Amino acid sequence: MQKTKEIPRVELLAPVGKWDVLEAVIRAGADAVYLGGKKFNMRLHRIEFNFTREQMRDAAVYCHEKGVKIYVTVNNMLTDAETAEIPDYLSYLQKIAVDGLIVQDLGVVRWAKKMGLTVPLHGSVMMNVHNLESIQLLEELGLTRVILGRELTLDDIKLIHNKTSLELEYFTHGDMCFSQSSQCYHSGMLFGKSSNRGQCLKPCRWAFELVDRETDEVIPVQVPGHYFMAVKDITLLPFLPDVIDSGICSLKLEGRMRQADFLEPLVGFYRRALDQYYKNPVGYTFDWNEFQQFQEIKVRDLSPLYSFGNPGAESIDYTGEREPRFFSRAVKEPTISEDNWKSSPLASPSCAVNKDKPLLSVKVGSKTAALKALENGADLVYTSGESFLSQDKPWEIADFAEILDRAKGLGKKVVAGFPRIVMPHEMDRTFYFLEKIKDYDIDGLLVTNLGTIYTAAKSTDLPLYADYSCNIANQAAAELFKDYQVIQVTASIELHWEEIMTMTGKELPVEAVIHGNLPSMVTEHCLPAALLEGTTRAQLCSGICRKRPYGLKDTAGKVHSVEIDQNCRNHIYMANELALLPYLYSFYGAGFTSLRLEIPLYKADEAGAVTKLYRQEIDGLWDDPTDYAFSESSWQELLKVKPVAFGTGPYTTGERVKHY
């Protein structure tokens, strides 16, 4: 007979932005709190909701006197200019005896390992941990806890819990993102206010119209408003037995910019429910009368979101009526026009790091596009991990035979890409792909998240190329990735030109994306299904996403393409395409190993023609920089091939360290 198990006791983890909030949530029954300093954390909109060093020291003393744990957020994506301050900051946090550090950037993990810190490290939700393999990598790096991706279901978590010794933390209440964590770049690229650096201006809360992006026809939707991505707040208060059974060790409440009069009763509701459950787990029944009182303090409408499966339209407040604050409004992205294309907004490097000609790399979305890119001068072709509906046909393993044969004949390279997101139920296909790709003489793998890095490094000896979705902005993170067969990193696509320029000539070669469709968000939510049918990928929808090419038109009149991949995942793009063709001189001597065309949405002929244009300009510049001059005919040819709005993207509007 199996022995009776004790019911696991979970930690109730409360957010703290001010001292009175600290006292309030502890009084209400929090087992632990998390807070941030004045730098390096994900809540920098209002600096008064963060603690000075002295306040953190006093908070640690106060918490420990009350028997409460204290975790400090060091969870920004960091640039090289900032990492110089990290060792001193980490040393201080260990000195004041905090119980854990919540970190996003693997550069911080690298510093902590180098310094021999003993304070536990917790992987932030912004690490986008959404599969077991990501957790295994973090466990190998010495982390003790991970805050799981919000798209994981409780069933997913239960399976993961049985295969790892890491503590698993999960958001159980508060404001949530529409996009997969760390994979929303819209605010960073357009406003220079990165969601990965705690300053997101929430373009997901804008109003939109659904349109046919080719005809601009407005498509009537079956929902009561235009806030198509305005996610409700999560709450799991009515489902605590299910949450505890999943193996989660810590129930995280969101809200570090909330006041005490909101957070104290919120913590109290969760405390009372947990205590009732522990008192009588067999006969525990949720108090629905108390839930009515609970709803009186809610900010937005509430939903369990992905905890029990894809929630679809149920998770969105389409009216926007309960949105407490709109952080921004839609604006037009800077456009390269006939009047301004001759004046480069990018400064040339002040000193030449490396005058070697960079490779021209091209990410493509189909076999035919790969062949055209190779024929027209690509040195390296990445195959996209996504099979987008707009392409001529889905990827097949057999495609690599013809692509590699053409590449080898031309002396070029082919690197096979993984999807940006690989949920637990999709990982078997990744293993299958890796096993089958061994039959081909592939030149490397384009890795996209911690899980694909770990899986590829453990399964093959192929060189790995880290994509922009890995959010690498400093060389300490690059150094850590080097331990996992990564030989090249892609600069973060949120960074301003001034920041990208500082990344070269250091630990690992750096590639810069210089042209193409820039992704703003990737989400498990299917917009066409939800807006037109009220269904999700988990239901018997009509496949309406395949009926026409969709886009979201914002209130500034700009259309953002919505692409659907093989897993029904939606990818939303910036309105303008990036095009730095006229400004390549700024890259001369900058030290980039590779310059990339990010064009997995291009048809084959478009991919070939644009590759040819960049090939001739790169050759002309590096072969004779003194006499090189960009010609208007090349710009006109680009507009002929792709008659779309082009812009400079984050290179002129992206994230700069000086904002902090």
C-alpha cells in the first residue's frame, strides 16, 4: 500500500513596489515578496515603484524578521554598456542576504557563475521557458527555480514537474501579455521602449480593424469591439487544487506598480483560500460567495487564460472598457521616401573594427525561395522553422537535398532553422527533425529559444547560430551560449543602431538583420478564428485563416500583416518593412560577420531579386569603398520588386541605453 503523501504547501508570492505595500502584503499573509531596484528590472515606467539599495537592505531585514522570503528582480535584457555595473550590484544583493534573484538575461547568469555567487537564481518568465528542454538547460546552469511561460497548461506543467528538480513558479493573478513572453518587439522597435527592458508601451492594447491586407477591405468581425489583443487579467483563485496538483511551488501575483489598498485584499483572498484548502484538502470547496467580493477589486475582467487549454476569444476584452490605462496610441512608422532616401540616418563607424566583407545571409520560407536566393548571391541561407500559409507549400525534409546540392555546387552554406516557439507537445517533431537532418550535409542549425539550443547541442555536433529571438544584447550572454556550440549570434532586433554597433569585435561573431519583415509579436491566439468564428485551434474551426491574407489596421491607418504557421500560431509584423539597402556604407568596417535579409514571407522571385540587389551593393562597397556610391536605380528596382512601405525600423527608433 502506498503511503499517504502530505499535501504540498505552495508559496504565495506577492509583488511589492513601495514600503507600505511591503508591510501590507506581509500582513495579508504573503509567504514571499518580489521587488526591484532602481535599475535592471522589468518595472521602470514609474521609478517610484522601485527600491534604493538601502531600502532593499532594510526590506530584507524586515522580511526575514517576519519569516518571509524576499526576491529581487534583475530581469532586464542588458547591453554591454550596462554589464559593467552588474558585478557590483549582484555582490550587494548577496551581501544583504536576499533569498533569490529573478533574472532574464543569461549575461547575468554568466556573471553570477564567474563570481561564485551562492544566492539562488530564478529564471524570469521573460526567458520564455515553454518546454522541458529549456528547463534542463537552466538546471545545468545552476538555476534553482523558473517562472514558466504563461501559455503552458497545468497539464503541461504536471508532466514537466515529474521530469525536473527545478522549482516551478507560475503567474496566478494579474496583467498578462498577448504575445509569448520576451517575443513582443513592437514597443521596443517603434518607441525605443522595450518590453524586454521593462518599458513596454503596450501596442497590444490598441484598437484595430481586421482587413484583407492585399485589397485593404475591412472584414466584419463577430466580437463587440476593436481591441483584438486586450487580454483579460488571469486569475486562478477558483482553481487552487488544480494549480497545486500540477507541481507548481509558487503562486505568483502580478502587480509591482499596484498600491497597498489593492494588493492587501488580493493577497488576503488567496491566503484564506489556501489555508482553507490545507485545513481540509479532501472536502475543500471554493467559496463562491467570497469570489463575488473578490471580483469587486478586479482591474480588468478575469480569465484562467491558458491554464486549462487555449482560451481563444474568452480571454479578450474586445470592448476595451475595463482597460485602466492606455500607454500609447498608434503612430506611423518612419518611412524611407523619395525625398529622404539619400540622407542616411545611420552614422558610420568611428573606427573600422574589421574591413572583411560580411557574408550575405538570407532567411527564406520555402524551397523555391532558397534556390532563388542561392542563385542570386546569398552566401548562407537559413530555412525558416515556420511553414507560413502565404508560401507555396510547407517545408519537407526532402527539400534539403535539392537546396544543399545547389548550395554545395556554388560553395555556399545552408543552415536549418527551428520554429521560434516549440511547445511541449511539439518537441517530438523537433527530435524527429534533428534525427532526419543528420542524413544531410547541413552546415548548421538556427536555434531560436533555450529549448532548441539545449536539444541541438545535446543531439548533434553541428555549429549553432542563435537567432534574434534569443534576445542577445551583450557579450556575456554570447559567451555563455558559446558553451553550447553557438558560433554566431544575431543582434537583438529591438536595438537602436548605436547599441547594435557596440556588439561586434568581441566574444562571438555577430549578425545584423538589415532587410525584411520585422516581427512584432508571436502568439498562441488565432486572430482570424477568434474574431470571425469565436473558435480556437483546439476546436473544429473552419480553417478560416486559409481563406485570405489577413492584416490588422491600426488607428494610424497602417496595416500589420498576420501570418499563420503550421501550428496555427499567429505572427504579427510591423507595418513597414526594413530596408537598409541605401545605407550599407554605415556597415563598412563595423565588424559584422554577416548581414541578413529576413524574408521568410517573400515569394521565390521576390527573394531572388532582393538578394541580387544586396549582393551587388555589398560587393560594390567592399570591393571599392572609396568610389562606392549608392545609385537611385537600385532603390527604384527595390520598389519595383516590392512595392511596399520601407523604413529604417529599430535602427533609428529602437532601444538606447541612455533612456535609463
